[in-house]
Amino acid sequence: MKKILPFVLLAGFLAVSCSKQEPVTELRFWAMGAEGEKVKALIPGFEKENPGVKVNVQMIPWTAAHEKLVTAVASGTEPDLSQLGNTWIPEFVALESLMGLDSLTSRSADAAEDRFFPGVLATNRLDGVLYGIPWYVDTRVMFYRKDVFRKAGYDHPPKTWAELRDLCEKIKKQNPKNFAVYLPANEWAHFITFGLQAGSPILKDQDSRGAFSDPEYKKAFTFLMGFLYDSLAPPRFTDVTNVYQAMEQGYFSIYMSGPWNIPEFKKRLPAHLQDEWMTAPLPGPEGQYPGASLAGGSSLVMFKNSKHPGLTWKLIGYLSRTSVQLEFFNLSGDLPSVKEAWQDSVFLADKYLQAFRSQLDNVKSTPKIPEWEQIAFSRVQTFTEMTVARKLTIDETVYQLDESVNQILEKRRWYLQKTGKVKP
Amino acid sequence: MKSLFHHIMLTLVALICLVPFLWMLSASFMSPGESARFPPRFFPENWTIEHYQTLFDRLNLSRYFINSVLISSAVTLLSLLVNSMAGYAFAKLRFKGKETLFKSLMAALIIPGQVTMLPVFLMLKEMGFINTYWAILIPGMASIFGIFLIRQYALSIPDSLIEAAKMDGATDFQIYRKIILPLCKPILITLAIFTFMGTWNDFLWPLIVLNDQDMYTLPIALANLMGEHVQDTELMMAGSVMTVLPVIILFILLQKYYIQGIMMGGVKE
Amino acid sequence: MSRIRTRSRWSSVVIFLGPALGAIGIFFVLPVLAAFIMSFTDFDIYSLGNWEYARFVGLANYSKLLDNPVFWQALKNTFYFVLIGGPLSIAVSLMAAMMLNSPLTRLRSTFRVVYFLPVVTTLVAVAVIWRYIYHPKFGLLNYFLSFFDVSPVDWLGDPVWAMPALILMAVWKNFGYNMIIFIAGLQNIPRDLYESAMIEGASPWQQFRYITLPMLAPTTVFITLMTIIGYFQFFAEPYVMTQGGPLNQTLSIVLYMYQEGFRWWNMGFSAAVAFVLFLIIFLATALQMRLQKESTH
């Protein structure tokens, strides 16, 4: 035994020094908040398959992720790859910092385009070029109270706008002090979702002008404002401080929200209601079910400056594998972007997730321009709040909204001209 | 009687200052979900240290602590040196354009610093300081407020002292070293504490200039803890305790010197 | 002894001022100048990608600013904060300083440490605690008020109460800072002034009015100036607590500038906001100094 020891030590030393001689390639990967923490558990699997590669995951707090990423790009200190919210991609395309991925996906088994939900993948495609691979998906469905629906004479969730309206009126009749649906004016997503459902492009002329006063958006906006004006939805969103409590009390019975609320509903609704809440896809205008919802979530993007594009792409492929996607779901609760993963028994057994699965077949993207978040938060939201407060009529709102949005987009029209991107 | 009332008032204010911290401490030992009850609980029903364990497992806490101490100390020392030299020059040296220069500095104090963020960042990038502690140290080494504070204090040092030293053949540097610095000790300690705390607590700038997670500071680690959707209040409270506690301990250790410093204010006459 | 009126040697001036002025010049003055130039352009996310996509727009940013209701809202909020929060914070600081400085006080250094604790704590952590204190359902504040039959208030979510809630938190967090400076000022007032006043039978209020306030005037001028400047640049509290909401009721000018610049990347417009704020603070401090001068003469 004693004789072997020096050899073991020597072998060990050699192993260590050998692995040191081998150049270690470092991939820098930025991920936000909880995802940044959870993804670390997946990295050893990738490093094992690719000896000599070290993935350095950096957690970026969500609160300042945007500032951090843009300043990094502006100074050329960006990582090899990063998690990027779908709606942020256009900004980084405008910064000319993302690598186009089309030539890569066509030759990849793990990250082939047909493995992803088409509606979600489309949010990553700008002017025909694919810039990101969906990592996890996020969309809104309807959370509702089954017992309240039953009392109103509905044994199924509403499938059309007309049914939604009819159901809400019946719920209101049951208890006139309460409301039926929650449409907070400070969440633009509801209004944009219904606009998209009605066929509005939201913006037109290559996303360089508002399309809010066109008939489609106006129709959707009028439909939603009907709920608020007729007291089917609480007109003052500040009255609701806790949606779970409000759902429990039947203050409203329909709430459109994302997958993160499934565990919350399980945790916060009392025991006697646990069998009485359910999820369902969104209703749509006549002849369309499920109606469209927003394609949210995060993608993985590669930066042009990456020194190791091959390895970076390999990592993206690894994270898109069905097994890895499932593992990531188990760690984080984030819904897989790969369709195949949804055939796993976890999803088939979960009654709440079924609605998300059907909804993901009809998701649409918000306008893919860098100005979109500014338009949504600082214009759509503000004008909607003013309409709900009856400071503006519906007609005034949509016209003034267009005017205001066109002002923001003046730069974009100039940019399209200057870069010769205007299509005839 | 008067004294009793006086001390009741003092205690009341002290309680208002302390209760948030005590509650934070208490909530950090509560089991998950316990703090979200009505009426609020002041003491944990089931004591647990699981949140602290999570913190140490998930966060490289000692690492971030050392980073924070290192950066804050370095910035404090350097800025004390630079600001006290400039403060002395503005108070006691005589040169043309001094008043104009000082007044324009004061005017610059009212420009919101955030506007300089992007240009400074791009400049540091050109200098190759991004992702090094220099990116925090160099822009933090001079502060207009610090210069102002020291100048105001140094002004009250009698000229006769300096003139006497000059008669004895002292150089400007010797005057700074042997007369100004010792006499300015109170304000220097005050400024040191303010600078240290300011750097320790800064969150946005270090996050933007540092790309290496191993170089992060405590507040960034704390901000990382705040998930987007889930609010684990008790865990957050434990994280806050870990961020706040070192500063509080440090302050309590230093306050003897600090308060001694204020007591020495009598030199001014 | 006759005064030596000679000028200092330039080498000394350069050595002592050089490092500070150099750093301030490079990392403050230069960027501010760059921002000033930027405020006459439409520098934005497109320009950040490629400088050719920036245009010189003259005063357009400034005129757009004056047309923008959000800017006026932010201005209103900032004045609200300065005019209510500023005096409140100075008054609390002075009261605390006087209480501590009173000869009656025992355990002085303990109290002083306790009062100063909020100042030294990390704002990110303070925000965690206070968001919880203000929680509409589980918060301490509502619980406390429930004993006085006050129905629960959603402090940070209610447009009316969000600003007072932030002011309260800011005063709690910051009063210790000015308190320390006041204490230093108070200790420079000779005790015998009070003693002779007491012999002459002056009431505590008269002592305060005719001894403390005038003797403290230089300190007060300094603190008022610093508080006005600091409070006009109100940013960190709404940034971590409310992000300007609800309904922009806690949006301060600097937060507005920050959002335009770092959230929407309208750097040119954001720079224009900064210089309008500069002008406002400049006028406000000039006015304050003028008033101070008049009252002392």
C-alpha cells in the first residue's frame, strides 16, 4: 500500500497539471434573478460533455438588468451569451450587437426551429433574421372560479367574446356588489392582447405609426371598456391590493395572469376553494379558440463579440434539449419552450398547465421595435388610465394615443428612411 | 420630573429608529410565511435559522463581505487624502482665481450626478478600468461635498498658527501634515464615515461596472435575492440583516472615535 | 504679528488641488459637458448602436419637455418633497440634536448611536423593511393605526398616500445625518451664554429663539442648502420603493430623467431634463441665500 501512494500522488499531480496545461475556455453567460441562480445546476452537465470549457454564469438582478446589458453592449464588454426578455431583443438588434442564428438552427438537432412554439419563436425574428432561441415561455391565461361560473349557469369557461360578456353580466346579477373580471388599467397587456385578438397590428407602416384609431383596436378597446364602464370590472385598480383575497371573496372571479400564479393560487387560496379554481385559455372573437395571448418569456442570445461562437451555440443547444428543459422546469418552474418537453407526464398530469399548453398554440408578439416598451408603459397605459377615469372618451383616447405614439416614432421613420429600409 | 419626561421623549425617538431593525431581525428567524399574518407578529412562533443557512448556501456571503470592506476602505482612504488636500488649498493657500474656482465647484454640486453615468462609463471603458475596482475607486476619489466640508472646517483654523509655522520655515506640505490634518481630525472622521457608508451602500454603479460575479458587493447580492415573482419575506429579511449588520457593528466600533471627533470641535475658536 | 500677504507657490497649489480637480474635471465636468451637448441632439438607442443616427435638434428637447405633462407632474412631486420633506427633516434633526445636547441627557452616546443607525444602513435593505411596514394587510403601520380606529391604508399603492409614505421613510432614514452636524454646531455655542440667560430669567423658548437659533445660523445655512440640493435630487427612495408609481405620484425629476435615459434610452431628452433641474436648483439656492442674507442684515 505504501508503495503505491507516491504513484497515486504522482498520477494525481499529473492529472492536475495536465488539465491545467489544457487551455480552459471560459464562456460568459448572463442570466437574470432566479433563472441565473437555477441554471447553475445545469452547467456541470455541459462542462462534463465539453472538457476544458468553463461556463461562468453571472446573476444579474432584474431591477437593473436592462441598464447593465445596454451599457455593457455600448462599451463592448458584453458576455458570450445572455438571457434576454423577448421584448428586449429589438433594442439589442438596434444596437447591432446580436448574432443572426439562421445558419445555425438549420444544422442543429437540439435547437432546430420546429422544436419550438412558432408564436414564441416569431418574437425572436426581426426583418427575417432569427436573433434568439426561446429558453422558457410565458403567457397569460384565465384564472377563474368554477363555483361562481356554475352559479351563473356556465359549466365551461367562456370561448368567445360574446360568452365572456354574457357570463360577466350573469355573475354581476348574482351579487351586484361584486364584480366579474379584473382589468387593471395600469396593465397594458390586457388591452394589447384583446387588440391583437381583434386583428389589430397595434402599429402599422413597418411599425412606424400607431394603429390605435383603426377599427380593429377600437373595437377591442370599446369591448374592454364596456366591462369597466358597466361595473363588470372594478374601475379603480387601487381598490384591489391583493388579488388572491379578492378572488377568494368573489370580488371578481376572472383574472388573466401567467404561470407564476399557479403556485401562488395553490398557496394562498383557502382549502375549501382549492377544487374550485381553474385555468383556461383566453376566449377569442367569433370562430377563434383559444383567442390569442401575448408571447412572453425569455430567449438565449449570442453576441457578435463572442470569441467562442461555436461553443456558445453548443451551450444554447444543450439548454434546448428536452431533458435539460425538463430539469430546468423542475428547478425553476419556468415553462419549457420546447414543444416535446410538454409531452412529459409532469405536464399531462397537471390540470392547471393544460390551459397554458393550448394557449401556447395561439400566442402573438407585440410590435418588435426598440420603442415598444416605452410606448406600452408610458403611452398605452397612461391613456388607458385616463379613459377609465373618464377624463377622455374612447374616441379621444385612440386618436390622441396615435398622435402621441407617432411622435415617439418620428425617429424610427427617419431611421427607416436613412437606412433605406422603407418598403414600398 | 423634567428629566424623566426628557428621557421618555429620547426613548420614544430611539424606539422609532430601532423598531424597523428589531422587526427585521425577528422576522428573519420566522418560519416561511409567518410574517404574512394579521395581526403582525413581533416574535417568531417557530424559531428557525433556515434562511441564514440558505443565504450561506446560495450566496458566497463571506466573499461579498470582503469585497465590500475592501472597496469601501480603499475609496475612503483615497478620498480623504485627495479631499483634505484640496480643502486645505481652498481654505489656506492664496492664489489667483481661488474664489471663482470654488464657486464654480459649488455650482457643479447641483447637477444631478446620474447624467454623467453613461459618459463616465464609456470613458472608464476607454481607460480599460471596466470590471476592475479602479472603476469604483477613481471616480469616487474626489467629492465636491467632501472638499467643501473640509474647507469650511479648515477656515476656522487661525491664520496665526500657520503664519507662525511659516516663520519657522515650514513648507506648505509640512503645514498640511503637521497642523491642518491633526486639527481637522473631527471633520475627517465624519467624512470618512459618510464616504465609507456611501460606498458600502452603493448598488447601481458597482453592478454596472463589474462583470465578474466574484467581485460583487453585498448590496448587489441582496438585490439578486429579490426574485421577480416570489416574495420570500423572511429570507429577504435575513438577507437585509446580513447586509446591514456589518455596517452597524463597524459604526458602533468606530463611533467612539467619531464622537470624540465631534467633541474636539472646540478648536474652532 | 504682521500678516504675510504673499501668494502661495504655484507648485503647492498644483500639488494640493491637482488630484481633486483632475478627478472632478475628468469624471464630472467633462461628462457634464458631453451631456450638455447631448441635450441638443436626439441621441437614443439607435445612436448608441451607430453615432450616425443622432441628429442635432436644437432646443427641441427642451420645448418637448415643457409640453410634457409627465415632466410637470414630476416637477410638482419634487417640489412637494422639497417643501414638505425638507423643512420636516431639518426640524426633526434640530430637535433631536437639541435633545441629545441637553445637559439633562444621560446615556448620550448610546442615544446618538441609535439615532444615527438609519443613516448608515443600506437603502436596499431599508426598502425591504419599509415595504413591509407599509404593507396594506400585514404591515406594522396599519396595525398600529388600527388601535386608533384608522382603516387600513395601502400606503405605497394609493396615489394620495404614496408620497407622504416616502417622505416619512426619507426623514427616518436621513435625519441623523443633519443631526450630527447640528450637534457639532450646538457644541460651539458657549454654555455661559445660556447660564447668563437663565440668570436673567429667559424661558427655554426665549433661549432657543435668541441664543440657539442665531448662534446656529451658519450651521443652519449650510444644512438648509445641502438639504435643498439633496432633496431636489430625490431619487433613491422612489427608485427602490415605487419606481415612480402609483400614477406617477412619486415620480421625481431625477427619477424621470433616469427612466428616460436608462429605461427608454432617450439620452438627449434625459440630458435636457438634467439641465432644467440644474437651473431650478440654481434659482432655488440663489433665492435661499438671498433670503438668508436679508434676514441676517
